[in-house]
Amino acid sequence: VIPPPVIHIESYSEDSISFSLKMTTNIKVSGYVVNIYWTFDTHRQEKRTLIIEGEKSIQKVANLTAHTPYEISAWAKTELGDSPLSFVHVVTSGTRPASPSLKAKAINQTAVECSWTGPRNVVYGIFYATSFLELYRSPHNATTSSHNVTVLVQRDEQYLFLV
């Protein structure tokens, strides 16, 4: 039986998490697959996937958000097959930034100008869809470090926007 890998949180800060991966077995490990999940504004679950080569590993994941819960899951790729998943949860330190105040204005039937307030020198994600279900499961999206973006939409549809 292949055991799941051990994920150990080495440290965390406002914008990063460092963790180690190891196996408690003599089975040869060729690498790990790690998924980092977090929920954006209760509507959208985000995921970042890391493919890691080698047996033992310490990883640092940066560009995270302060005071946000993250779930890290991992499995090992071994000579006998994939291991079961293991999970850890961690909340980054600091104070979570205030939610931006979004304004969306139709420019014409296929373009919407989105603008918002918020801190400088960060990356914003703009998500939009025609229903809450689509907004959660598979929204259209764009990223920018500015405080406005024009998105193209389908005519004769109503859209929900989230930044």
C-alpha cells in the first residue's frame, strides 16, 4: 500500500506559505502534484497547481492574500503508481485587504467598462458571467494591475461582475 505524502507547513506570512513534502516509505518517489485552493469572495474557488520533481521537497508559494484560508493537497507519483491525497489547511497572517468597490458601465452592446477602488501595486482579477452558477463554476475573467478594464461581452445578455 502506498501511503499519502506528509505535508508540513514550515512557515507562512501575509503573502506566502512554505511547506515540505516527504514520504514515510521506501517506495521510490519521482515527484509530487500539489494543488493550492482558496475561495475568492465566496463565489469563486481558485486553484494553483504545482508539479514537483524529486523525492523530498521544500516549496514556497508566493503572491498570496493576507488573512486568507488555503487548502494544500498533494499526492506522490511513485514507481508503483500514485499515492492517496493528503491535505493541510493554513491561514496566512496579516489583515485581509478591503474588498474593492466595483462600478460596471456599459459602453455599447458588447463592451463594459469596469472600474474600482483599492490598493496600488497588486493584481486584480475581474470575473463575469451571466448567472451566479456560471460565476462560480466557469466565469470569464481578466487580470490587471490597473483600476479599470474594458471587457467584451455578448449582446442581449445581462452579466454579473466581481473584482
